[in-house]
Amino acid sequence: MTLTLDELLTQAVTVTVPIKKLKMAAYNPRKKLKPSDPEYQNILKSVTTYGIVEDVVINSDLTIINGHQRVQIYKDLGLESIPCKQLDLDKNMERAANLMFNKAQGVFDYDKVGETLAELMENEIDFSLTGFSDEECKALLADYDSNTDALADDEEEEEEEPIEIEDEETPLTDELDEAPEVEEP
């Protein structure tokens, strides 16, 4: 039986756990971040700006399944306890779930990302709050602008040319001109 992330998480119980009791999974495929890493800075900015918006996922033995990098930052910030979604999985299912969570980062619709960044720029919102670097934002906006320009060019080409009417009288006009006048009673 294959479960989606949402189905898996419906089995979870929300608990508050002291960070020092959480166990890092040695098999976790994500790299351990250093404070100098841009990813670390992005997560740190997200947490300090928005707070904890996504619970860490743990197994019943308190092994972290999803959220290793966030937990590292929570520790660095001095948090003592955090909310977690707790599952009860065997170790094989735990490892599979870890990979599923890490793989499920998803693929962006870059047109929507560009549109969102353009709106944020218009509203003078700090791009660093998005988790994208300035270079990534510039590249995404450039791609979005070029895609938008290409779409506008395509739409202009699709517009119908106006129909030119010659000055000659058409048969319909001739018939109207020759129609008898109606006398009023």
C-alpha cells in the first residue's frame, strides 16, 4: 500500500518535544548546514520572520524523519521545545518516509514564481524573505519578463487584421439605393 505525504501525516499526532531529546537520523540525505551556508541563512530568516510554520516530523522513538535542518537552526536559536508531528513507523518505513519527504520538495511552476516575485518587487517586499537569493530572483524575473514578452508578442500576432472595404458599391448597396420609397397613409 502506497501512501502520499498527506495520507501519512493524517496518521500523525501533534506533540511538543524538547529539542535535546530529538535524534538526528544518520541516513538523512540533506547536508548539515553551517551558519555561513545560504540555505542556513534562508531558513533562519524564514523562522525569525514567520516563526515555526511547519512541524518537524518524528518517529515514535523521537528520530527526526523530516526537518533536520530546521531543528539545527532551532537549536542554534536556543529554542527548548518545538511542535512535532509524531508517527509510529518501523525503521524501514521511517527511512522510506524520510526519502519521500526529501524528494517531495516539488517542482516549481517558474512562471508563477516569476509572477509572484514581480508582484513582491512592485510592493517593495524584501526578496530575501522568499528563500531565493538575489541572483536567483534576478534570473527568475528575467525569465519571467522574457516569457511575458514572448507571450505578448504571440498575442499581437494572433490579432486579426482589419478588413479593408473598397469604395465600390456592393450589390446590397445598389439594392438599397433602388428600393422604392414607402408612402405614408
